[in-house]
Amino acid sequence: MYRSLLLAAVCATAALAQAPRREPAVNDTLQSPEVSSDHRVTFRVFAPRASEVTLTGDWLGSTPTPKLSKDERGVWSVTLGPFEPSIYIYSFNVDGVAIPDPVNPRIKLRARTSASMVEVKDDTPAFWEARDVPHGAVEINWEKSKAIGGETRAIWIYTPPDYAKTTRRYPVLYLLHGSNDTAAGWTMAGNANFVLDNLLADGKAQPMIVAMPFGHATPFGVPVPQGGVTNDALFEEYLLKDAIPTVESRYRVSPGHENRAIAGLSMGGGQSLRIGLGHLDLFSAVASFSGAVPADFETRFAALLQDAKGTNQKIKTLFIGCGQQDSIFGRSKNLSELLTKYQVRHTFHPIDGVHNYTVWRKYLAEYAPLLFR
């Protein structure tokens, strides 16, 4: 018996020794993205049969799409930068087909399609990075929506570091994402939880709950039928009738409009303006980051504008920000000029930047310290 086992082992070893060795596949060793110490980033993708590969990135703005070059192995690459420290979203376009980076595990999920993310860091941790400070928790709450036909939807909730250690109640910031994003966007790409952790650790903000609901109440990319309810209208109903009651029933929330704020980016910025300014009995602070400002703002909010004194008494903080290289910068600038014309108190803060989370993280870090003082 022993000899039989020994003979079998020897034969197996000999067979393995004679088997041809598998050469590592290109994707097994490919590194992408590769961030260098000078903040330049090299993007690579293995596509030996492709005829053209380009790169799409949320930092590009109106800059032409970079083309990648192909080497003898079939690896396409391009080196760009230097980049400002941040988290960036990108994807490849291979012969007309958009794909995330196949070897990068950091995926940016969207309402439709997906992309990849690359993080560029400095030696000193930035305001949006995970520092050695007390951290809050992020939970996913599932609830059945009455407003959206019984659909089960997710709300991501940030609670401050001391939430589980106390019995106190907390104010709430409702933080809205942009078009083609998900309820996870502000956490997974925006690092909103780390931004709040760091502000709290530095004594710059009040402890607060942050509720991040899914902003697409109608299917993304599906045209609204004639006479149908628009996404913004249905989302407003969802937020007021489902999301806010869910948050306030599951968490220790301070009551009253003075303990509610709303903010959003892009599509969410427009939703924040519509819902926040349309319900000043519910919200005392409103912010739009690179917002899709309603085209009918002046007529929609005519009563609010014409009663500037009353409006200013109700709103503690009205914040408008947009990157100056953003293609929709003019909408925020025009809104600020309109509010100034009617003497509605607000803060308008344009900064350098395009339509991306690099800008929106900065605005969150500026807006949150203004709340609940």
C-alpha cells in the first residue's frame, strides 16, 4: 500500500514537471492606474485587437479626450497630470465601447453603467481622507416607498462618532447626489463620512446625521411620458413622504425646521433648491453645489423673492457654489445675481474647478460648518 502511494506521488510529480509552464497573462501583471510621487497618473488597458482607445475623466471639463498609445504587447497607455490631490472618476473607451478599468477594483457605480476611481494623495492627509480620528458609522436603510409604487429603496445614513454612546438627538442634513449617480455616491466617491469625521475632530462642525437618499424616483434614462410626473416632482414627494419619515422614525432626530438642512450637487442641487426653498417650514438651510438651477426660478419662487425680509428670517443659510470652469457655471452666477436683486441673503462662492467631486467635497466641507449653530 505504501509503495503504491509513493509510486503515485512520484508519477504525479513527474507529470507536473513535464507540464508546460503557463506564462502570466498581461492583465495578471498590469498596473492601472499607477500614481507617481509627482501626482502624475498612468492609465493602462490591455486591448490588443483595438484600433483606438481614449480616456474619459471627470477632471477634463472641456479639455479634449486623451488618446492612449499602444505598445508591442497590446497595452494602451497614457500619462496625465500632475493632478490636484483628490479622488477622480474615469473610464476607457475602446473602439466606441465605454468600460471601467478591468484591473482596478475601485468601481464607481452609477444608475446606468459604471466607471473606475483613482485616488491621488499628498504627504499630509487631506480634509477628505480617513485620518486617525473618531469615525462615524454609515448604514444602509431599506424602506418600501409609498410615493414610488411600493418600490424598496435605499437611504445611506451617516451618524457621528458619538451617536451610539449618547441618548441625545441630532439635526439632519439631507445630502443629494447628481444625475446618473446612486445613493452611495456621496460616500463611495465623495468621502462625505470622512469629511464630517474630520470637521468634527477639528471642532469645525456640529455633530449631525447625514441622510443620502436615491435621487432617481423615475427610471434613469427613460423619457417621461407626455403628461407624466417628472423625476424632480416625484422625488420631492418621495423625500417628504417616505425618506424624512423613515429617517426620523429610525434615528434620534431633533425636531423642527431649524434642525433640518438640505444640499445637493448638480441634479441634487436643483432638487435641493426646489424642495428646500419650497418648504421653508421644514428646512432652515439650503445649498446648491454646481446645481441644475430651475429655469423658472424667478416665477416659481416669486413670493419668496418679493418678501425678502420674511425669507431672510426663515433661512439661516442659503449657499450657492459652482466651479468657474463648469459648463453650467452661468446658472449659479445668474441665480446669485437674481437673489441679490431681490435682497435675499445668501452666500455665493465660485471656485476654480469643473463638474466633479473635487469641487463638491470642498463645498461640503465649507457648508457643513455653517449648519445648526
